[in-house]
Amino acid sequence: MADPVIVDIPHKLGREAARARIAGGVGKIAEIVPGGGHVEQRWEGDTLHFTVSAMGQQVASRLEVRDDKVRAEVDLPPMLALFASKIREKLAEKGTKLLR
């Protein structure tokens, strides 16, 4: 497995509002993974664990909601590691829009 894609997305919403925005927009997460489809999700405290099915692969990810930022970590299987920079870019872009 390749190193995870890690992106810190700053926000000024506070933890609860940021978590609510993420909960409302989690369906769009599949869009950041090429060929992304079905998304499974579960919350553990302030961390959203989700898995995106993409190109026959499972992409496990976590979003840790903090008071002033959200730390996103995406574990890419080797086949999708080629897309790491594109995924990092889209995650930062879509995450910033979601948390505005």
C-alpha cells in the first residue's frame, strides 16, 4: 500500500458545524476518487471513516474533524496510487468549498 494522501483543510466553523457540513456532503466524496462509486460510512466520535468503491478497489479514508481544520487521510491501493496528486488536489478543493 502506498503512503496515505493527507490533506489538512482549515475552517472557521467550529467542530460541530464542520461535522454537520461533512455529514451533509459525504455523498460527494466518491467524486474525488477516479471511478468512485458506492460510499460506506460510519462516525466514531469526531472521525468519519468511509470507504469508496472505485475501479474494483476499496479506498479506505478518514476525516478527523477538529476545531479549526479537518484532517483527511485517504489510503490508496497500489492501482490507484497513480492518482494521488489528483485526489489530493480535488480533496482540498471540494473540502474547502464544503467548509466555507
